[in-house]
Amino acid sequence: MRARPIPDLDGLASTRSQVGVVLGTRLDEMLELAPRALDPCAEEPLHDLRIAGKRLRYALESLAFCLPPWSAEIIDQLKEVQARLGDIHDLDVGMARIRRELRRALDGLRRRARYLADHEQVAAFSRELHDGEASGLVHLLDLLHERRALRHAEFVLFWHELAATGFAERVQTLWTRDDVDAT
């Protein structure tokens, strides 16, 4: 996902107004992505939200010299968003790898199944299906899918808690309060 361009900055304007342009752009980008990322089947929107959160966090960190000390709490919350979304993304990547390996294993089994000639070969093939690589991959995929569903549900709760505590409003306050360096 490409970063939303920041509108032209005015070198003669106050720091406060320029901070508002930068942080407002990054916050809007993140908030617009959030609803799609709350879908438990969404992979790309989750990753995009993580990247947008990273951009907002980096903007906050780079502007820390003119922000109030309490902005550190917002940065910590963004780190938590990134960590939670990163865990989910890692599970998505792992499941994609397992699905590829499972397809490879099943393709090999399908090719071999064409040449089963007698009962003994069919019985051996059946045992291999039950105890073999494909069975283990299916089990692992199931475990990762359950873990991902849990991590996503936890993220959704965390996101709603952030919203309920006024996360977006607190970010917006960073450039509207009097304790922002306006020079």
C-alpha cells in the first residue's frame, strides 16, 4: 500500500499547523483502513493498517520535539497495534506456506493414487494419508487458523477499546492543545 501523500507544507506557517497536516494525514489514512481490517477474513487490510500505524508512529516519533510528553502513550499504543497486527500477519504468512506445501503433498499423493493395483497397496496408501505429511500439515494449518482467529478477535477488542478511550481524538489533540510548541 502506498502512503497517502502529505499535502504541500508551508514553510512560513506555524509548527502547530504543519504538525496537524502531517499527523492528520497519517491518522486519517489509518482510520480509513480500520473498518476493513476488522473483518476476520481480511489479510491485506490488516497488513495495510499495520503499515499505516507504523507511518503514524514514525511521524509522531520524528515530531516528538514539539509534542507534549503525554504523546509517548500514543506511541506506545501504536506499537501495540503494530505488534498485534504483526502477529496476525505472521500467522497469515505461515498458513500460506503450509497451504502451498499441502498442495504439493496432495499432488504427489494424487499421482501415486492412479497406480494403486491391489488391496495391499490401497491399504498402505490409506495409512500414509492418515499418518503422513499431508495429515500433519492439515493439523498444523488447523492450529494456526485457530490461533489467528483468536489473535484477530483480541485485536478487534483492543481496537474497540482504543476507540472507546478516544485514541483518534487524543492524536488530534496533539496539534490543537496549547502545550504544543507553536513556534
